Amino acid sequence: MLEGGVPVLQLRDVDASGTELGSDLKRYDLGALSERYFVTGGEVVFRSRGEPNVAAAIQDPLPEPVAVIVPLVIIRPDRDRILPGYLAWAINQPDAQRRLGLEAQGTGLRMIPMPALENLEIAVPDLSTQKRVVELSALARREGQLLRQLAARKDDLVSAILGEAVKATDLKEIAR
């Protein structure tokens, strides 16, 4: 353990899409915790409370074990049968989210009970297909990010061009 306690993965560290984990995890001195509360890489964490109830794969390997705080749930997939990235992707699919939503409890703070997650049925193709699904999903997310950046830059460029045109028009009016 590095100085300053152990890094802790909290709800706010898992983004709403389930694809990104915070990179600057806060560190706390938690005393002696059982290993079952730690991830080391290759697990999936699931946001069981609040909204959205998404899953995120933990990169493998992590530089050091990370403690996971409730309401995040650790799922440890059998990696000979299912890839963590694929499991997270499958849980985050609209059909799985709809089925989990039907099991949600609570009015003020939505919660997905563990049996609902444990009983969630997902298709499990062979590992090479799973890997291709995860890679294609990552490429599609990256494409979306690039398209959003392109649109924002295009807006900035159009604003700059129009701003310059207005300035040029104002200068012509002043020169008259």
C-alpha cells in the first residue's frame, strides 16, 4: 500500500455510461479490510443505487489493489467463459437495463437488488466474439467522441468567421 491509505473506488468514480473510471481516486486509511472489498483488475463494478445502474470493467492489471465502496457491487467473472469488458457491455445494453429497471426498488433512491443482477440472463458467445464486440463498442464510443469534438470545433470556427465578418462590416461603416 502506498502512502496515504488505499485508493477507493466510489460511485462518483464510475461515469454514467459505465465506460470510464475516475483516474484520480481518493485515498483513505480504511484499516484492515477483507480482500473481497478490493479489485485488482479484471473485475466488473456495478452501480446498484441511483441512476443510471451501469457496469464498468476494471482494467487489468491495476497498479495496486483498489477498495470498492458500497453501493458499487463487485462482479468477478469467470474469465475463461466471459470477458469483463463484454460482461459490462452486456449489462449496459438497453434490454438488460430495462430488465434490471423492472426489478428496481425504492421511490426516492432507486436500487437494484442483488438477486436481480444475479438472475440477469445475457448471451455469452465465444471469447473471440466477445473481444470483437468490446473492441467495436470502444471504437463506436471513440467515433462519437471525435464527432462531438468536430462539431464543437466547427461551431467555434463558424462563430469566429462570423465574428470577423461583423467586425469587418463595422470597420467599413466607421470609415464612411
